Amino acid sequence: MTGSDLICSFCGKGHDEVLSLIRGAAVNEKGQKTAASICDECVQLCVQAIAMQRPEWLEQHRSFVAALGDISR
């Protein structure tokens, strides 16, 4: 599978439908190594879900994201 063939393992959108896809390793039900990907939109939904369940975590996340911005400058 090439980079242009990647799709989000969560929502099924292709690389041309999202800003970014992050590829990672996964293991299927047979114990075989496979690839999994997640798009920026699904990452945002995950952050929202965690923040709703654990609101105290959100400030820590915001600090982390702010620090990433400082690093990239």
C-alpha cells in the first residue's frame, strides 16, 4: 500500500480527503502485523471524547499542543 492508497482505519477517508494521515502498526485477530492509519479529523474527535470524559485532562493537552508550537518555530 502506497502513501496515496492509505485510508483512515476509523472513518475510511483517503489521504486526499483529510489534512493528514498518521500511519502506525497494528495486529489483526490472527496475530499478524498490519498497518493502521488515523486521520487528523478522527484524532480531533478522540481529543473531544477524552475531554468530555476527563475535563481535567484538557488543560494538560492544551499545554502539550502549545509546546509543540514553540518547538516548530
